[in-house]
Amino acid sequence: MQRRMFGKTGLEVSALGFGGAPVGFLETEQRQVAEILNSLLDQGVNLIDTAAGYDGSEEMIGRTIGHRRDDYILVSKCGRAMDGIEGAAWSEAAVLNTVDQALKRLQTDHLDVMLLHSCDLAALQKGEAVGALVKARDAGKIRFLGYAGDNEAAAYAAGLDDVAVIETSISICDQANIETVLSLCQQNNVGVLSKRSIANAAWKGAANQRGMYVNYAENYAERLAAMSVTPEDLGFSGADDWPEIALRFTLSQPGLSCAIVGTTKPGNVATNLAAAAKGPLPDDGIAKLRAAFKQAEAGSGEQWLGLQ
């Protein structure tokens, strides 16, 4: 598995990372999660991404691979108001309480990265939430801090001195952050994680999605249909190649540290690893996907911002 520099953290991360949302929301069996996570770690994937808001995910990860803590870089997210957490959303109390809860759930004495989970620009500019993460960092509970989100809030966060990592939407159907957020992160040596890296399998259509993914899938499916590009246009054989095309497109973006992909199916692990191993898409394929996105966006009469 290829390793990439993770911005100013000085860490090296695998090009492919695991997204922990599905293992919580979809109530995956613990044995299945253990199989997926241990297989990924055994094959060189070293970044695990989760969040307090992914119900059950932190606990599941702690139970299944907590004993292998030295084998992976651990990223979680915080700041939202939720049951069991003191304080209003984005307050110092909420942030610090969620950090402490994450340490217990993930069975660790520190997090490598803690991100504010999609707060709006006004909350970032207030500074309390970022300041709380600085306190957690200075106390040794987290090593680095950052922001997970999109558009103007992510761009603002990328310019803050204390922010070392940004997680943002980058995919074949979500390209706005490539020109704005990703470019700023490169300038400021901020590590970048892509979320929804394969556009929630937009080629399948929303009818085949479950739970929290339905709204994203509907939007992405509409965008992909409007783009009117096929695997054959990109030099591939057919629809079965979409997962590879999508992942390799995201991994091709300059300045990207790691593409996060979640799965609840052990068989998808090998498929994702094989696609990542093939490296970037050819330049002409990337250019066609970028042009198709811009043309479809212009035809829609709306700005296709990154989906929060």
C-alpha cells in the first residue's frame, strides 16, 4: 500500500483509509467488522476514521482493533450536541467531553487527529471549538486537530495555524473542493482526507442505498446522470468498472493524503485495495471527468458545492 505524507503532521498515511460510519449506522456484526479491519491493517492500510456522531462506530473499532493501536493512525470527530455529552454544540464543554468519551470508546490514551465535525463558518470564526481542541492537544489527549466539512468553512479552517488536517468531500460527483479547499491545503501544508471518496456508488442509483446514505446518493446520482459520461468514454469496459474509476479519480488529486472508503462487506476490501494499487487514472480520463462535471454544473444553472 502506497504511503503519502500527511501534511504538517509529519506522519505517513496509506493512500486508502477506512471510514467507520457504516460499521456503526448499519449495525454490522462485530465479527464482520473485525474481519474487515484486521484485513485492512494486515495489508498496509493505516488510517481509521470515525466520529462520535457515527452511532456505535467508536465502540466497535475499539473492541475489534483496540489491541492493535500501534498499527494505525486514528481519526475521530467531535463538537456536536448529543445525548451523554455536556454543553451546547461547538462549546468547549462539548468538545472536551467528546474527546474524553472517544478515548474510552476507542480504548486508547490518545487520538492522532480530532476534527470538528462540520460546524458552520460562524462557529469556526468564534474560535471556542478550535480553542478547545488546542487544549486537548496541549493536554496530550490528541496529537493534531482539524476540521471535517466543505466549502467556505473548510477553506477558512485550512488557513488556521493550529489546523493540521482537513477532511472534505472529493469525488467524481463532488469536485468543488478540489479547486478551493484542496489548493489551500497544499499552500498551507495541511493534510487532506477525502470523504465519500467513491460518491456513494452514484452509478447504482439511490434505490440501492440504505440509511444515512440515501440523501447523498440521490444528489450524486443526479449529478452523475447529468454528467453523461460512461466508463467506455474513459477507456474502461463497462459499468462494473465504476468503483475503480471513482476511487482512482479521487486518489489522483494533487495534495490528497488519503481517500477514505467505508464498507461493511469483507469482499469489498480486496476490490478497493486492488483499485488503489493501480494508481492515478490516466490524465485524459481525469480531464474528461473534470470537464463533464463543469459542463453539467453549468447546464444545471446551480453551483454544485461540496455536500456537507
